Amino acid sequence: MDRPAKSNWRPHPVLWHRSDGLVSYPDAEAVMEEMVADIRDGGEERVWLLEHPPLYTAGTSAKPTDLVDPGRFPVFPSPRGGQYTYHGPGQRVAYLMLDLSRREKDVRRFVQDVEAWIIGALAHLGVASSIKPGRVGVWVDGPGGCEDKIAAIGIRVRRWVTFHGAALNVRPDLSHFGGIVPCGISDERFGVTSLAALGMAAPSVEAADDALRSSFEEVFGPVQEVSL
């Protein structure tokens, strides 16, 4: 496949990690920091797929008033961009530690490629999705002109190395989003959905992983699956 001269696609394999069970948010942040430091020192780029226990994270633009039920789940400040979001079982979180100095030093382009990655993964799963002007994340069209977010995106870039990433709703408990104003969007026309809520029969995290991997290789390049 022909690729433009400037591209975030790279032929060198990215190390691809998948964690079983639930990983605490502080533990995940500590591991990400280690990975980012290693990449800055010339180590291999990495993607880490995992699930968290129920929790909320507050991005750098989070407003205190958007935490509707502060006692519901633990709340963690996060250096990623964005506002409040929920993480929990049934949601596949994908942390991307990529070195843009080895790809393209263009943060906006990188965000667009992350969006394309998630949209492509959903297409592999038979779900049509898109981005919406003025709203972060990946969305699907609902009935009556409503639109629902199926994947959140929040990244940070430090010295051209990316971390944090995206969260795809496979089959989480969507009522858990009720403790926050997700991503600061309170308009009743815009909600949150999942593969299960869209009617996909028995959607699995494993199927989502396969779709995420296939789409990642199309957008960013090959991967090599390894243990953490």
C-alpha cells in the first residue's frame, strides 16, 4: 500500500502488551512512566491493552462541577488532555507509547491517526462510527438525531513520546457514567454507548483486541505481541 511521505506509519514493530484481570490506575501510570522513559532512551515503542476497576479520571481540563457523584468511585487526576471520564470492567483501555520523533512530529496529525485507528477497529467489528466537530472521541449515530460516544480519547505528549490513549466501550456498565458529566458534554442529545448496547451479540474484549490490532497495523505499522 502506498503511503504519503509524511506518515505515522512505521515498518518497525511496536511491542503489543495485553493484561488479563483489572489493573489499578496508579499501577498503570507507574508502568507507563517507565515505558515512556525507556522509549526516550531509545527503547521500543509500546501499546498496552488493559481494563481498570471502576474509577473516574480527571484530565487537565476537568471542571469540579462535572464530578456529579464524588463518592461513587475513586477519582484520579490524570495528565492526559480532556475532562472527566469513566474506566471500568468491560471497557478496553489502550495506552499508546509511541515516539513521534521516529514518526512525524505533528501532535494534531497523531490525534487524527488515533481517531482513524479506533474508527477502523470499529469498522472491523461491523460498526460505523465517526468524529464530530467540536467533540472529542469517536461517535455513533443513534435514533432521532442523537449521537453516542463509544470511545474516548485522551493523550499526552512529552518530549515527542505519547502516552495515555483511548478507551473503547465493549460491554461496561453504562450506568457508571452517571457519576460524571462525561467529557464535559451535558447536552441530552449526546450520550454514551457500547458494543453491547448497540446490539452486538456477546461482544468480547478479545474480539475488540483483535480489531484494535488489525486497525493499528493499518494506521501505525506492524506489532509484535509480547508479555508485559
